Amino acid sequence: MSQEIFDKAQGKLAEINDYKVDNSEQLEQFRIAYLGSKNTLKPMFGEMRNIANERKKEYGQLMNTLKQTAQSRFDALKDALENKAAENVDVPDLSLPVNADDLGSRHPIALVRNQIIEIFNRLGFVISEGPEIEDDWHNFTALNFPPHHPARDMQDTFFITDDISLRTHTSSVQVRVMEHEKPPIRTISPGRVYRNETISARAHCQFHQVEGLYVDENVSFADLKQTLYYFAQEMFGANTRIQFRPSYFPFTEISAEMDISCFVCGGDGCSICKHTGWVEILGCGMVDPNVLENCGIDSEKYTGFAFGMGVERIAMLKYRISDIRPFFENDIRFLKQFASVTD
Ligand code: DAH
């Protein structure tokens, strides 16, 4: 009687050792059969009482081996299955051509801003940046906008407190640079600005500007003209001509607005230039001595010029975009059109 039970247990051991699985369902069947709460080994433990006393110890050891073997076989089968799954994972074929449709592209504002920066870099202008949340001193007062001066109304401001607002122009960075650096200063300040404007095709409450500043001994309006002429030709083509119209900004004296000859019709007149042959492109002027003094620069010794341009405006002209709003909507159909521009 005992031997029969032993043989059965030995058979079970062989069965476990030979067990093979091909998938996780079969592994689960193994677990239920040999390790589950109603496993087939359990009744065999019950056979202990039918074993002759002198062989009980031997049978106990065999049953232990059986139990441990079931567990280690399960672990081994599980490992093997997992390794097999890992090997079967699809390895990407690196030799396949890239799906260019999914490539991102630079935002047109970034493209134009980078072009502007790159041109002025060549002339020795270095980038400086300032905060978008600005105090009254840097956005207005130091730039010669006295309190209650009507010129403040030129720029509709988002106020945070009486003293703090979102900057209305990047001219605020001029002040920060002049406060911290000694001439010669040659700097260009790209950045986002904010105005409390109703959003329309022509205006937005946020946009981007690039500010330029050059301060040194003997800087003249001729230097300003030559610098901006170089910029206009690099940006819009070698045949571009420029003209200046007198203007007013509190922080420059004299002040001007610069037009470029229309790069679409060459000056003959078209819808882009509203049939004038000229397109307004930026504001500029000689830094007002008051501004230099406000920033701790000796206005007897130094002079400077400054200019400021809207990046959206230039992008709209360059890429013939008639509405400013798409720049801020992140519509992929709009942005994708600039994918081929590599600058
Ligand atoms: N800050 C002016 C604006 O936002 C633009 C500007 C005009 C900047 C003349 C200048 C400048 O530096 O000289 O409208």
C-alpha cells in the first residue's frame, strides 16, 4: 500500500518537472493545479495516515520536495515566459524613413525674432532680457514718462498695483541695462509685452518686441540710420530703401518712425503698403539725456540711440499674414506652414 502512494508522489514530481507552458493561461493552470488553494498535492498530504510508520518520515520529505519543486518550477516557467515576451517586443526598424509629417516646426514669431537677433549680433549687439512684470520706474518714469503725463495713455496698461504692471514695451530693459552697465553699451532686448487692448485682427493684448540700444561717446543719428539701414537690407532684401518720419516718444529726442520701401511692390504701390510704396517698421530716436541721467549715465559725455520694433508686425509683413490672432492660437494648420523655414 505505502509503495503505491510513494510511486504516485514520484510520478507527480516527474510531472511537475516536465511541465511546459506556452502562455500565461497555461501558467495559471499550473498554478491552480499545484499551488492553488485546491491544488492536486493536497490530497497526497492526506495519504500520510496510510503510510507505514517507518516510512512516514521519508514520505514527509518527499511531499516537501514536491511542494518546493512546484514553487520553483512555477517561478522558472514564469521567468521563461516573461523573457520570451521581452524578446518578442517589436524592435523598431531604425532604417525606415522618418515620417516628416510629425516633425514640429519653429513658431513664426521665434523665426522672425531669431532673424532680427542674428542680424544685430553681427553688428556687435548682445542680448539682454528683463522681467515681464515691471515696476513703474523701469516701464515709465525712468523713460521720461512723468506721473500723470498724457504720454502714459499712449500705451494701455495692465496694472497689477499702482506701482506694478505688465510691461507695455521692452524699452524697460534699456533702463535695466543702463543702470547696471557702463558704456559702451550695444544691446538688443527681445521679449513679450502686454497692452490692455481689445483683441482684433490688427491688435492683441500680448505681442513681442525687440528693443535696441547703443550708448557710447559720439553716437549720432547717422549711426542710427546706418545701423537700421543695414538691418532693413538684411531682413527685407538688398534693394530695400528706408525713410524716416518725425515722431514723438518720451524717451527719445529726436524721435522718428522708420519706413522701408515696400518689399512686395518695390515701392510702386500695392495693398500691403496701402499704395504708398512704404511700410512702417519701427520707432527710434536718440536717447533723451534725461533717460541717460535717470540711469546714472553722464549725458554730457555719452549719447545713444534706441529703437523698438514689433515682431508680429514684421512677421505679418514678411509672411503676408493679415491677422495677428493666429500667432497666439497654436493651430497646427497655421504653424505647419512655417515648417520649411529653417533659420
Ligand atoms: N517703446 C516703443 C513702443 O512700444 C517703441 C520704441 C520707439 C522703442 C522708439 C524705442 C524707440 O527704443 O527709440 O511703442
